[in-house]
Amino acid sequence: MTIAALLRRTTDHALKYLASLDDRLIAPTASLAELRAAFVKPLPETGIPADQVIDALVNDVETGLLGSTSGRFFGWVIGGSLPAALAADWLTTIWDQNAAIYACGPAEAVVEEVCGQWLKQLLGIPASASFALVTGCQMAHATALAAARHKLLADRGWDVETNGLAGSTPLRVLTSERRHESLIRAVKFLGIGEAAIELVGCEADGQMRMTDLAATLQNAADTPTIVCLQAGDIHTGGFDPFPEACDIAHSHSAWVHIDGAFGLWVASSDRLRHLLSGAEQADSWVTDGHKWLNVPFDSGFAFVAHPAAHRAAMSQSASYLISVGDARDQLDWTPEWSRRGRGFPAYAAIKSLGRTGIAQLVEQCCDHAHRLVTEISTLPGAELVITPKINQGLVRFLSPDGDHDRRTDRIIEGIQAKGIAWFGGTTWQNKRVMRVSVCNWRTTDGDVDRAITSVRKILAEIS
Ligand SMILES: *Cc1c(COP(=O)(O)O)cnc(C)c1O
């Protein structure tokens, strides 16, 4: 089979999958044992034709796919793929550029420059900030915090890239219970160590308590400190008080890092932008393209207000690299060497929606989340826990026997098993709750109706 015929056949498979999204069950139906039975085979000694490989792959994955691209998937924080981004992602694979340096993929390098400028404008980040397109927020944290580590120690006369951390002043990381666990992992990667993280107290509404932040900074005034704030936490979608936190942190020469994996996107919306007021004063920001921008995985962005520190933390020269004029070589800013040309899909997503389209996507997801949470909460035995301020909210289900945690988990399992909609469970303030997260351009009012109807049925069925 020619490549052309193979790709046409693959397109047919792809279109068939997309067409099935509206009706297929969202939860996978295959068990782990069934999936292993389908895939686990002896290492093939000889190959088979590509079309047979693809046909078998499509057949074998069918019952093991989670329908997370469906408009009725409300688990974790998972975006869909915008048509333009999806198509650009296919082409990225075809072009197969190594986006390490300009010389290896000139168009991709320039597209990344444009993405960086556009993203800063969209997200309300100062134009002077440096940026990196990385795999996701996890690596964006690692990139931005490496810059923080560099600058805080360089300001104290210590060159961490040359000398490592042994012998330097220990760093400290202040955050709150709202932080995402990927932040902890980045702190581990960087050798700062989890024990260096101190939790600052929160107000009743979950915002970091500013008197505690000030007191904690005061406690060890000479310790180089990174303050990590949340722009949209995964349970409540809440935002920390950025103007006050930045003022307090900066008055102690601390570095302010903002995790806005999805929350930073409210900057595009006139209605919601106020939630980010003051965020522009931070020293670094991270967000995802594969969540609210609806770019296929993997797509994350790091921004740093101190480009020299960012570059010092990442850059590495090698005798065989080629630099061209004032071109931007991505490996001066990213933690990877060889890498996918992930600028193309992000560029296509932004170009296809424009600022107003992105604002509309964000607002529409928030409206859907609000309706899901408030309407599910009115169903018999349901209780409202958190009304979404943006696209995240919480509900739980009450049991006559008082074991609300068990009832909540059973209802969530029931909804997942039914396959019409998908919500995840989590523990929030020591209670089991069902999390509602809307992040996909595909979700329609009709999807919200179908999801609520499904929850109503499950509540009646499971006693
Ligand atoms: C998803 C998420 C992360 C981690 O991002 P990845 O893209 O999965 O690496 C970090 N912080 C928050 C708030 C998130 O929602």
C-alpha cells in the first residue's frame, strides 16, 4: 500500500472515531485483562504491512479508549482538540521537524516566536517576559522554577548551574493547600526537595491568607524563597489575591510563581479577567495549551519575567549546533533537546479562534459548568458544595444512612458505568465530592442536558 493510500485509510478510521463520539460510551468497556490479551504478544520477529498494523491497532484499542474528547466528558481538567489545532498536529507529524533549534526547523522556530508574543498578549503577561513551549504544566513548572532557582541564588553570589545546590543557601517554597501536585514534583526534580515546601494558611474561601504569608516570609527573611500562587485551583477554580501577594513577596525579595494551568485563560474574557488582577506582577507563570486552548496533548507554556535567568537556567551549547543570525533557538529556553514542533498546533488554535473566540470558548465552558453544578445540585439527594466561579465546581450525594462519602463514590461509579457522561471523584475538605470540570469546545447545551438526565437516572436507580 502506498503512503497516500495508508493515510487515506487512516483518515477514514479517524473520521469514523470522531463520528462515533456523540453516541459511543464515554467510559472504556475493556478490562485491563482484556486489553492485555489484545496487545501483549511475543516480540514480533518479522514485520507486517503498515495498513494491517493500523487496522489491527484501531480494532484493538476500540474498547480501551476513554472518550475524553467527547462533549460530555467532565473529568479532571481535560480539553478537546480544536479542528484547526488537530489538523496542524497531523501536519506536525508529517513535517517531523526537530524543534530544538532554528536551523533544524526554521518555520517552527518562527511560529514559536509568534506563539510566545500572542500568548503573552492573550494571558496578560508583560511583553518583556521570556517563554518556552513545553510538554505541559509539569515541565513548565520545572522550567520556570529553574529560572527562579538561578536568580535567587545568583543574587546571593551562587552559580547553581556550575556548582549545583550542595553548599548553597537552601531554598524555600511557600504555597498553599491549593497547589497542584505537579508543583511538588518540579521542586523534587530541581533538587530543592519536598521538605523545602511550607504551606501558608488559607482563608475560608480557600485564598492564601496574606497575614500568614507575610509572617512566614518574615520568619526566615534571609532565605531565598519562591512563593507559588494559584490561578484556578483544580477543585474550586479559585484564584489567590495576586496584588497583595506580589507586594508582600516582593518586599521580601521572594520570587512569585503563578500556576494558571487553565485559570490563566480567563485573561481573554472581559467578564472574568478581573480574577487575574495583579497577576502581571509575578516573576513566572505557567499554563497549558492542551487544557483550555484545546490543543492536542502535549502543549504547555512557561513565561519568565527575567529572561536572563530563564536562559541561564536552560541554555546549553554544543559544538555541532548551528546558530543563525538573531534566530531564537528553542533549546536556550526549554528543558528538552530534540522535540516535537509543538508550536504549529498552538499557533493554529489561536489563529482559528482569535482573542474573541478564545474568550467565547472560556465563557461558554464556565456557563456549562455553572449549569451542570447548579442543576445537578437540585436533584433529589444531591448537595451543592462549590458553585463554579469559572469552569470547576463540586457537588456530593447524601445518603440516608449518613455515609455520604460512600454514596458519592457509588453515584460517580454509576455515572461512569452508564457511559453517557463522565465525572471524577475527589476528596475536598475531608469529604468525597464529584468534580465538574468543563474544558472542551465541543460541549453543547444538549450535552449538558444529557449529562444531567443521566445523573438524575442514576440517582433514582442506585438506592
Ligand atoms: C493539569 C494541571 C497541572 C499539570 O499540568 P500538566 O499539563 O498535566 O503537566 C498543574 N496545575 C494545575 C492547576 C493543573 O490543572
